[in-house]
Amino acid sequence: MLDSSKAVTDEGPRPMHNLAPIPELYVSADSAQKLKVEAGNLVSHDLTPRQICDLELLMNGGFSPLKGFLGQADYDSVVETMRLADGTLWPMPITLDVSESFAEKVQVGQDIALRDQEGVILAILSVTDKWVPNKAVEAEKVFGADDLAHPAVNYLHNKAGKVYLGGPITGLTQPVHYDFKARRDTPNELRAFFRKMGWRRIVAFQTRNPLHRAHQELTFRAAREAQANLLIHPVVGMTKPGDVDHFTRVRCYEAVLDKYPSSTTHLSLLNLAMRMGGPREALWHAIIRRNHGLTHFIVGRDHAGPGKNSQGKDFYDPYAAQELVRQHQAEVGIEMVDFKQMVYVQEKAQYFPVDEVPEGSTVLDISGTELRRRLREGLEIPDWFSFPEVVKQLRKTSPERSKQGFTVFFTGFSGSGKSTIANALMVKLMEMGGRPVTLLDGDVVRKHLSSELGFSKEHRDINIKRIGYVASEITKNGGIAICAPIAPYAATRREVREMIEAFGAFIEVHVATSIEECERRDRKGLYKLAREGKIKEFTGISDPYDVPAAPELRVDTEGLDVDTCAHQVILKLEAMGLIKGQ
């Protein structure tokens, strides 16, 4: 690392473009006040969490040179060429997706108010474009494959609105953050900090994970190689489903900040909604860091990679991101510092890049999966891997699995036996004790939580998401939720899984009783009515059922009694460490 007594200020003849103020899209406080009153009469769009992240970085200059959400010409150009229509390098589409019903209320040339989830007006969008994008093409070109295993592709097809609106933004007020306020710097605030500190060369470290010793070694080496000061710049907007929540991560960063020289290191939080887009995302991150006043940027192995595709292979080559950023670094105006995976060499008691390990050495490494297993099972996490302060914070959020909340989610045809098995499971878990158990049965939820809903696809999705939300709250608070709806659609089940896995385990149990057997039982007479056409959109008869591709457990009630089926679930929960064997 650098000499901790002296920040790097020797820049030589290099221009100081990275420290000059950057244009923002906000109007003055007086103008904002007047516009807010006028905007009260405009059609309003309630922004999603991802759109709020995008809007904040548009308004504060983090997405410079963008002046708003992309219009169609810029969008088409970015998707095809990674450039805006005027040729400016920009690799990621920044779009305002809305529902078809909302889009019908909006005409080109109209202004709309953009509100946060509390109803506060943040900005005005002057609509210049409205179009229906080809999302399959966007997925293929931007993310490399139209594969729903990619979180951003799944978002495109199953969460985002079908229509895009484009146009310039008039920023009225920045989104409110109640957490870690002192750590949240706009691009201009960071540039002012660098000017005040006399820093000229600054290297950014992008992360969405807690910092362990390998990360510290990587950042020390990067700063040394670039002869630069270090900005630890973690993402606290949306990351990959299943990642450690940002509250825990920031506590981890703060816990190890004193391991770095204070005069050459700064921690700042970036409210970015990641797309996990690999090479394009790395280039996007480099542009964003340039806008924040950085001169150097660390690009690691498999930067912003989402993991495996639906064939079980990595979406991106591990060094493709480094290659793309290297090609464009001069145009971006930021220097890349590339680093390979760091591993611990036992004999040397220190970290080395994986390709510099002395021959014959014993290499120790703990993967993210292995770390999660050790946390889950309450096993030791060695000092060579992480800092005791970080492990302490992680154990607070991730106690061993037998003390965590979880959700068992039964899915299957009507009459398959879901509710019966769920009831038996509930009784068995209550007999064991230790955690509160709540059964969210499909029929009971329909009566008490969703009585106004019908059985259209839209209403079924709303019903399942409500069940998922309640289950996620139960899971978050250490309880056990048992859900037993039909839940016919794979995309909705995936959304519920992501909701719950933010807080604990999700166990999907496919009750795989055949449609013929369910119809033969027909205890409620529903199949008969569906065959007669008296019930429309009935799952398995006139509406599809997406068979779960990889549930945690599949049970078939034909030829098995209820107690045996429930016991299979208990055995699965024991195998996963969620309950302890009696």
C-alpha cells in the first residue's frame, strides 16, 4: 500500500478534468418548488426501486452524458453498438419501462411526474418517445443470451413493463436515503472531496460483497500499482438476488476501514441498480467511476458476472470484462487496473494472484458457496480468509440455518394434496417447537387476503405475490411459513423465491400428482365444472401449469399416505440443516 503519511498528489502534466464539477440535471431550489406545485396536475408514474436508482444517477451526473431516459434512436444504437446515436460510448440501455395501461394515458410531447414509492415527486420527464421494444433482441445483444437464468433477462421479460418511455429529465429533488447518509456522495461531492484532499490519482474498487482479506490484498496491490489513492465504492442499490443485504455489507466495510491508511483511503456508497451484465456492465461501471472523478478502476475476474446459465456454464468468459474495458479505456478517460483471482499460499502465509503462485505451494481458498455453507452450519471461518470483525457482522445476519426462518412452498394442481400435506407438515413442525409456524393455504389466503381477486392470470399473480410477501416477512423474522397455493406460473414462483431468499431458505415442493388422479378425486367438483366450461382458465384444463424444473423436492401422493409425504419434507429440511434431527 502507499505511504500512509502522504496522499498521492503528484499528477504531473495530466489535466484535472476529473476534479472539475460535472453537470447535473437538477433545477434550482426555487424552480423546483414551483415545478412541484405544477407537477401535481401531471399524470404520475410511481417508480420501481430500479428506476429510482437509475433516476438518481441521471440527475446527479453519475450517468453523464445522458440527459434523461433513452429515446428509441439512442436505445436502438446502444443495444446494437454500445454507443448513443451521436456516437458517444454508452453500453447499457437506461430505459423507463411502464405498463401498457399506463402508456395508453401518455402521449409524446407530454410531461409526466416521476414519484418515489411514498408519492414524492422527484423529477419531470418530457416524453419524446414511446415504443414497444424487442426484449429478446435486447437480452441477446446486451447480456449475451436470451436466457431467463440471467437475472437481468428475467427482469426484462417478467418484471419490466412492456412499453418504454424516453425523454429528458428535469430533476426536482434527490431520492431520500435514511441509512448511512454520511457515506453517500454524489459525483460532485466526491470530486470536491478529492480537490480538498489534494488527490489527483484515485483508483476505485467496485464490490457488491463483504470485504475479506483477499479483497484487501487486491486493493492494496491495485493502489500500489497505480500509485493512487483508493476509493472503496460498493454498490448499495440493487445487486444479484441472494446477495448479502447492503446494511450488513456496509457494516462489514466500516468494520475493516481501519485496516486501511485513513489519509489514502475513502469509503463511499454507490446507489446503482446492477444488471450483472459482465463485460458491458464493467465498461458501464468504468464510465460511472469516471463521472465520479476517478482516474483508475479495478476490474477483477468475472466482473459483474451473474453465475451459470441454464446449461450450467458461466455466462461470460472470466476475463472478457477486462478485455472490453482495456479496449475502450482511453476513450472513457479512465485507466483499468486488472486483477486476477487472489488465493492464499499456506507456506508463505500471504495472498498471491492465482497465476503467480510459487510452484509446489499449498493453495487455500474459500468460495462464496463454501463461505455461505460455513455460516449456515455455524462452522469456523479461518482468520487467513476473513477478518473477525467481518465474520461477526455476517453471523449476526446469517445465523446457522437451524435458527433461521424459512419458507416451504408447495405447488401443484388443484386436488393434488398440497393443503393436506402442508397441514400435516405444520403439525409436525409445531410438535418440534422452537420457531413459530404459519400456514398460508391457497383457499384461506383467498378468503382473508385476496377476496377481491378473480382468477385471471394477472389476479393469480397478484395473489401469489401477496402470499410471497407475507412469507418473506415471516421468514425475515425467524418464523416458518408454509404456503400451499396452485402457483401455476414459473416466473411468479421465481419472483416469490427471490423475495424470500433475501431473508432465508426457500424450499419448493412440487406435489407431482397427475392431472388424471386430481380429476378422479375432484373433491370440490371443480374439474367437472371446468370440463363443462363453467369455470374459465382452470389450471390443467383450460390454463397451463409450468412444471417446476428443479424444485428442492418432488412428491407424488398417488400410492403414498399423507404422513409419508410430510415426512419426506421433514427429511429434506433436516438434510438442508433447517431443522435438527430429533
